[in-house]
Amino acid sequence: MSRTTSPPRRTRTAVLAAFALVAGVAGTTTALSGPASAAAAGCTVDYKIQSSWSGGFSANVAVTNTGDTVSSWKLEWGFAGNQQVTQGWNSTITQSGTAVSATNVAWNGTLATGGSASFGFNGNATGTNAIPTTFKLNGVTCNVPGGGGGDGGGGTDGPSAKVDNPYAGAKVYVNPDWSAKAAAEPGGSKVSNQPTGVWLDRIAAIQGTSGARGLRAHLDTALTQAAGSPLVVQLVIYNLPGRDCSALASNGELGPTEIGRYQTEYIDPIAAILADTKYASLRIVTTVEIDSLPNLVTNVSPRATATPECDVMKANGNYVKGVGYALRKLGAVPNVYNYVDAGHHGWLGWDDNLIPSAQIFKQAATTEGGTVDNVAGFIVNTANYGATKENNFTINDSVAGKSVRESTWVDWNRYVDEQSFAQAFRQELVGVGFKSDIGMLIDTSRNGWGGTARPTGPGAQTSVDTYVDGGRYDRRIHLGNWCNQSGAGLGQRPTAAPATGIDAYVWMKPPGESDGASKAIPNDQGKGFDRMCDPTYTGNPRNNNHLSGALANAPLSGDWFSAQFQELLKNAYPAL
């Protein structure tokens, strides 16, 4: 009864802590994975140095077949003698001495006439990083327009060409404002050097607020942290008109009809700063408008979960217009990578939620003059708590004649965790028209669910409910609970390309920042009191009328919540 997913159209090389690489390493020669097909009659190669740093560089190679269709390919070239590939993606790269070859991976082997394939790699280099001048595709010498292009020197301040996965081979910006708060907590120094998202959740945040630096100050600090190496800066774009129409705690400053202010006072100033050539060497990743577009599917009439506020936003179209405008304006900056928020498996994991959401994402990306080219990928589980992987049961398991899908916890969902959801949703998104090279991010900042309550194996097979409930890592009362969840822990540390189709595990939500206040607190940010943040609240249709599971005494959303941070440290998985 569960969906069988086919392999994704794009396979990403895992770049784990141990750096197990597809690319060959120094002094090794690896056998090619399968023979190349008959030689093409012609080809062109565009070899570009994307960025350089002391002793190293990152390159992208695009090969175009100008001859007959080939079903597999091998591209060969020679280095000058002082370059060594250390890490690669989207091809299998081997090197013996100065000779280098790159062969296709499973999904990009066929090159029709006029068809292209791109791959990239990082390498070490000493002295002049000379551009290779001769390339052969399946044994045939290729044309190299302009002698290969790019920057062959050691410069670090120039613009960086778009890469397939911005996190591959890059450091990620550590927000000093968050880091200082984390380090001030008992035990916090264990994680205070982790990269987290910078939330631009109101117009004033662009210039900076009390205790938090503005966007330019963050980017200036990022340049210092980069020290000439590729560096990702993670920004959360979060200020739509009528923001988060289903949750009062994260309402914003702009009313439902203030789309003009959103465009001219919020998005335009951000885009102008990001377009400053001073910051062209940074890889800027944006998470675009969490808790927005999926609300237009799941929380509108005639559904039982509908809210009047979401009905208004669907009727006026300002979520779709706002996201489309943001994607177009920010996507026009060459070094910006837009990732659209795509909810989480406990929200969109049912077919009647997932498929319409994919369609509305496509609608938003192509409105306001935009195209799907402005979308680098999608992010799931932003500021949420869904487990990355549930290892003790799968959607295909059955107990006592009942499918896991029939359990109370799973409730006919097609997915049991964020990674399986992200990988499947990616294929749905490609199917509705997004590019085949989009990647996914998973926010793992608060989904570790470690500590003494973490199951060590499957639950008892007395019933499907005892099996699932006894084995699940996610200890929430209900999947619909989202505010300051009791028992949660820090999740997987930020990691580039951890699984097929996943660009990175990220900490987009800074651990220790509240989801919302436990009681009404007057403020000038438009943030209301949502009963889902009240630990005594007995629920609504969106969590099937369960207790909220929220921690007590929480401050406004975004404010520091020491008690929550301590609980996240205690329940971290992997443990600190």
C-alpha cells in the first residue's frame, strides 16, 4: 500500500565526516565503472575554476556532445603536474599522476546530440593552477572555447559560478550572535561553533536590531570567516503578508494585503545587499518563506483544519505572489541559491497534501515573471522535530495482519521520517516541472530525540501500535505538535551531501530560540499567542485534539529559551 519510489534522477556524492569520496585521492588509480560507449564525433568542454583558496580550488566542468548520441561517457584530460583531485560530485573521477578521467554516474550517462552533462570537483594545487587545454570525450578530442575560461590563478575575491550543491566543499557561516548565546550556556561550548541560519523575520532585521547584527554585518563577518575558502551563508526569508496563517505564535508585521511593502521594503533591500559585488565570493543559501504555501493546501476550506486567515491568503494570492517575487529577485543574484520551504512529512506526507503542494510550488516559482531556474531546491522540517530516519520500522512493515500505515502514529501517511519524505517529494517536484538537479535540505537542529527515552530497537509486536510506538525515535504526542517540544534533542550535525538527493543536513533553526510564547506577551513584532505553545492546551483538528507537548514558560518566538536549549543538549543524538 505504500508508494514504491524509483531512483532519483540525480545522485549526489556523499560527503561525510570521513570524506568517503567518489573522486580518486592522491596516489590512487581506480578502475572505471563500466566501459564507455562508442566515441562521439564531436564535443565541447567548458572548464571553469569556481573559486580558489590557499593550496586549493573548486572547478566545474560542462561537456557537450556535438556528435551522435552516446549511452555512457568518459572525459579525459591532463593536469600540469601540481594539481590533485580530492573530492568530486556528479561523476566518478580517477587520477593517476597527471592523467585524470571522469566517467558518468548512473543518471547522466546518456548524452543526445547537443546534450550536456556537468560535474565538479575540489582539488589541491601548488603554484600556478593552470587550466587544462586538451580534453577527450570517449577518445575524441574536444573543442575548448576560450581555452577553458575561469580563473586559473589563486584569486579569492572574484565571483563564484553556480555550483551543483553549494554545501559541497564549503565551510558554513557560524552566526556569532547565536554562538555567543550558546557558549554562555552550561555545556553550550560543545555546539557553539556549529553553523545556523540567520533569520530575517522582519524589516528591521535587515539593518539589525538590539542584540542582533544586520545583514551587511553578517556578510562582512562571513567574508572574514571564509578566509579565501568557499563559504555558505544561510538566510531565512520570513516576512510574508499575513505570515503563517495557521499559527498565531509566528504571525508577522505585515497585514494580509501588504504585498507592496513586502516587495519594496523587505525583498528589494535584501536583494540589493546580496547583489553587492563585495559578497560575490560567498555562496548564499536562502530558505524562502517557511509555513506559507502548504497552508494554502491543508488549512483552507472546506477542510476541517481550515482557518479564516488561510482562506484570506488563498483568496488574495499574496502568498503565491510574495514567494514568486522573492524567488525572482533573489534568484537574479548569481551567487544566491533559493531553497523553498516544503513543510515536513507529518504535514504533507499524504497524497492529497503532497501532490497539490508540489503544484502550488510550481505555480509560485513561475509567477511574478519567475521561472524554475530560480529554485536550487527545497528544505523540509524547518524549525520542526520530525526524525531524520526512523530505523526501527518502515512503511512496508506489517504486524498482526496490519500495515504500519494503519497505526495511530503513522495514520495512513506514506512516510515515517523526513529523509524518505524529502527524497520522494523531490521526485514529485521534478515531475511537475522543477529541474532534475534540484537538491533537498533537512533541518536536523532539533530532531535528535536522544537521551534515556530513545528506543534501542523495535517495539513489541503485540499490535501495530505497540510496534510503532515502542520503536519510534520521535517521542512527540502527535506529529502535528510543533511548539517547543518536550523531550527533543539536537539532531545530526550539519553535513554536506549525506544521502541521495540531499544537499545537506542543516541547523536552519538556531537551537535555543523559542517557537512561541507559552502565554500572551505584549510585543511590537505582530507575534500572537498560540495555544499550541501552552502545555495545558488539549489541541485542535491539526493535532487531532491531543495535548500540545510544549515546554512551559517559553518566551516569544525567536527569543532565547535557556530551558529548551538545556533539554536539547541533554537529549542530543548523536550524543555530545
